[in-house]
Amino acid sequence: MKRQIPLLIVITLGLLFMAHAFIPHKISQDFYNQWYREWVKAVSPFAALLGIYSLINVHVRKIKRKAHNWQYSIATLLGIIVTAVAGFGWGSESGSPSSWIYENIMMPLCATIFALLAFYIASAAYKAFRARSIEATVLLAAAIIVMLGRVALGAAITHWIPDATKWILTVPNLAAKRGIALGVGLGMTATSLKIILGIERTYLGGGD
Amino acid sequence: MSWFEKLQNLDRRYIYIVVALCIIIPFTFTFHTNTYTTEPVENIYQLIDSYAGREDRAILLSIEHDPSTSPELQPMEIAIVRHCFERGVKVFFLTFRITASPIIDYVINTTKEEFADIQSGVDYVNFGYKPAALYLPIILGMGDDIAEAVETDSEGRKLNNLEIMKGIKNYNEMNLVVEFSGSSYGFGWITYARSRFGANVAAGITAVMAADTYPYIQSGQLVGVLGGLKGAAEYEKLVDLFAVNQLEFSKEQEKQTFPRINNDDILYKFKTARIGMNAQNVAHVMIIVFILIGNIGYFLERRRKNKQGEGS
């Protein structure tokens, strides 16, 4: 029963949503508008609670066992507690403790981490971007053209550079991206069908 | 160790110093560079501009990013909001990310400072943060009735009571959604709002994500894309050139005119992307130079080893 009931819920709802998507009948529209939309509002807070419980559980166990890098778990738990107290206690309006945390901790941390990317890209470009093969040479030439074509200098040298950039992005890049997207789409469809039909059951846990 | 080997094994700290200088100096000493606009940006501009002064048209800005990507995405958000305020286009804001909620406030307040007559609930409304669990119900629900799907704005006001909602029911009226994100490109809006209700969808994304969007631009699923700082700089230019002067878009005029950014004619906050593009200009050239030096060193070193091999 522990596995059959969740499986039954997934199969039933999966088929109902397929019907809703492909059959524009009043019954299928009502199923969505009057039933699903209200249910999801009621269910989602429980999902959030489950997530918070799971996060706390994982980190508390890590601290208890003194697992590798357990000190970071203390920072995580403190972050959850302080932010939650600030949010529940004083709201998130401008000037509140929650807003202070956002502006003085969250923003600088996010900006710093993302800004490091420029240094790593420049270093990696210098150390690793070598024309070792024909493929690598093509990649290198394309990268240089696109990098120049995206800034004012490229257009200042010759209009061929922005034109070549446009061609690279709208022809070979587009073809490759579309091929990947089609592959991913087909994979998603196949996996979804396998889940709806009960063939794929690993989400139930324990492996099958 | 030969000179080439030294070049190959250059301490990365020197590279970091050069990168830092290449970015800091153009920000400190602003110089003028010409910004040329591209079709994906012009398409968004023209569509928004076609809604100017219309009671029965609005756009939705779905802001879905953290502060980490704000330097790239915030200038484009400010540019679009400025365009809407200049031309009297109704604009809605929404986010499914709690960390983006203060960004919306910042974008609105930064732009609004220069527009004394703009009022919340009349010219714009912030739907605020909605939990990600309601992503699908809200996107699909807005296809029937926006006021019913969203219910209240960020200040807790019922949408039905707001003046801005007069003449706005669903995607037929709120006919453009622009999603700003560092990791997506309006995929949810394309899948549900575009395919099912025919809403126009556009994306404002980081430069690294821009290449992913071209198949969707070609298929028409995205009406346009603002790609990274360059996209923002292009939009800033269009607003300065046409919206501020209450002019219609003209490609000929765009090609020939370049508003100066190295004087005080334009407020700093309305040209941050173009100033940022100066830094990007220098940084790109620097990376290209690094790549070339690295490769020259690699080939010279390889030739030297080949010669040594032949000699021994």
C-alpha cells in the first residue's frame, strides 16, 4: 500500500492533466479551474514545511555526527533562524531587519560570487583556450568574432564583424541549440510517459 | 625556463590585476562609444511603443533573478519601465522569487523619482511576490482573468478595485510578458501563456544565456530578447532617442544618432548599461589579447620542442 497509493495518485493525476491539456471540454476546464487551482494553494504550504523540515534535519544530523565541513551547517541553520525571526517578527518592508539582511548580506554576497566569474573566465581563456585541433581552432575563431561583435570596437573595425557574429548566432548556434532542445524535449516526454504509466518508479524511493 | 614557458605559466594573480584594472578604469573615466541596436531589442521596443497611451493594453514584467545578476538585468528593467512611464504604457510587475521582490521596488523607485505624475494603481501596479507553487495556476489563470488569478497587489489591494485594471482582463489586453532571469528565458510563459493564449513573450537575460534563445526568436515564440548588458545598452539608447522625445522608432535615425554618455545630458542611472559596455569593451579586448598571447606562446613552445626532437 505504501507504494501503490502514491503510484495510483500519480497515474490518475497524470492522465487527468493530459486530458486537461488536450481536451478543451468544460469538464476538463472545471477540473483545472475549480479543483486544481484551489488544491495547489492548500497543498503548497505543506510542501514548503516539508522542505524546511528536511533541510533542518539534514544539517542537525551533520552537526551531531561532526561530518565533513559540519561548521557550515551551523551557518546554514543560523541563517534560517535569523532570517525567519526577522521576517516573521518585523515583516520585509524597507528599513526592517529582513530588508537590512537582504541589502547588507545577501546583495554583496551574491554580487561578489558572480563578479568572480570575470576573473576565472579571463584566467581560463589564457591558460586553457588553445588551438590544439581543428575543432578547437574553429571554436576559438568563433569566440573571438562573437566577443568582438558584441562590443562597439567590433563595429568600429568593420561592419563584417557584427554581421559575422549575427550569422554565427543565428545559423550554426541556432541549429545546435535546436537539436539539443529537441533531444531534451523528446527525453522529457518519454520520461513523463514512463512516470504516468508507472514504468518509472524511482521517485518513490528505494529503487525499483 | 624559456621566455615562452614563463608566458605559458604566468601567475594568474597578474591576470587578475589586469582584469580588475580593465573593468575599474572604464567605470571611473567614462568615454563615449557608439551603441548599435539589433532586431531582437528593436522588436520589443516597437511592440511596447505600440501600446503607448492605450487604456486596453498593458505589459507584464516578470522579474525572476537574484541580486547576483542585477548588474546585467536591472539596467534593462529600468530602461523598459522608463519607456513605459515616458509613453504612458500600463506596466505590471510580478515575481515568483522572494529574493527578487526588493529588486522590483528598487526598479520602480529608481525610475519613478524622475516622473512626478506616475502613480501606483493608476500607471503601474506591483503584483508582488507570489509563491513558486502558484506559478502554473497564475500563468494559466491570467489567461482567463488577471484580477482573479493574482487577487491582490503587493500592498494588499484587490486588483479589481484598481484604476489601472480598467480595460485589462487577460492576455488579450496584457499582451506582452517580459521575463528577466539569469537562468531561464521565459520558458514557462512560452509553454503556457504563448502556446495556449497567444500572449507575446520576450526575455531579458544574462549574456551567457543569450545563445540559447535564438531558436525561439526564429520560431516567433519570443518576440525579442535583451541579451546581457549589450541588450540593456541598446534599449537605453532607443529610449533616449525616441521615447524621451515622443518620437516613433526609425531605423535610419537609430543608425545615425548616438546620444552622448560622457557628459551630464543623461542621468547616470539611465545610462549604466552603456557605461558598463565600455568596461565590457575593454574586458573583451583584454580576453582576446590573453587568448592570442597564450596561443602564440603555445605554438612557439611546440615549434621549439619539435626542433629539439629533430635535433636529438
